[in-house]
Amino acid sequence: MNVMINRLQISYFGGFGRQRPMTWNMSRPISFASSLSSPAIQIADVVAGVSAAVVAHANDPELAQFFPAVQAHLGEECILPDMSIIDLDGDDAPVNLVVLQELARRAENWEDPLKGMGYFYELARRDLPRFRSMCRETDERVTTEGRDLPVPPPHD
């Protein structure tokens, strides 16, 4: 599912005295092309490389002549992260965290990463209330018992 295709809702970020859009609307999914079969990719790579060099070395006399042309196409906006993706109070981030931990465990044990993953994902989603309860218990234990933790010995 690609949520940025034909997206009608626009989220904004307020900062530096302006409201800026944080979302975008694409007409179709991103497709990748090879620079071997598409000369336009080669041109885009050259333009991107030159632009980065001009901005990074704006005081270089050889590059200074290109700065006005590059600067005209630089924007104040950047792609900002959607913090809701990592918000553990939401439903997706905790499930994704548990799934990621399971994938890491499988990788360490040389297990098939996809075998039964659909079922595991559903279990993680169904077990979300228990996950939240465990997190709350851990938070409470850390805040109430944290003062009593022994100080570890110095590391040599």
C-alpha cells in the first residue's frame, strides 16, 4: 500500500514562521531506472553531484560562478520524518518494533525471515494490549525502583 499516491489529506509543519506541507501527493508509485538504460538518470546524477559540490564549496572561486544557478532551485523545505511512525502510543510502531525484534532474532539464528511472518504479525497486533501493559509495568518499575539499583563497578 502506497499512502502517498492520490493523497487528498495534507499535513503541515509549522516552523520558522511558516506553515509547510509535510506530505506529498504522487500520481504513481516510485519506479527505479538504471543509468545504463536511461541517459536522463546520468544527467540527473551529474546535476545532483554538481549542485551538492557547489553548495558544499560555495567559497571556491571555480564553483562560485554556478552558485546563482543552483541557488535558484534550492528550497527551504526538506522531507521531515513523520514522528507518528515511531510513536509507541499508536498501534503500528509497537507492532513494527516486535516484528523487527523477531526478524533480528531470526537473522541471528539463520532462520527463514518470512516463514510464518504473516501469522507472527497478526499475533503481535492481537497482543498489543499486553505489550502496552508490559511497557507500563517496566516504566513504573524503573521510576519506583530505579533509585535502588546498584551502582556498577568502574570499567577498566
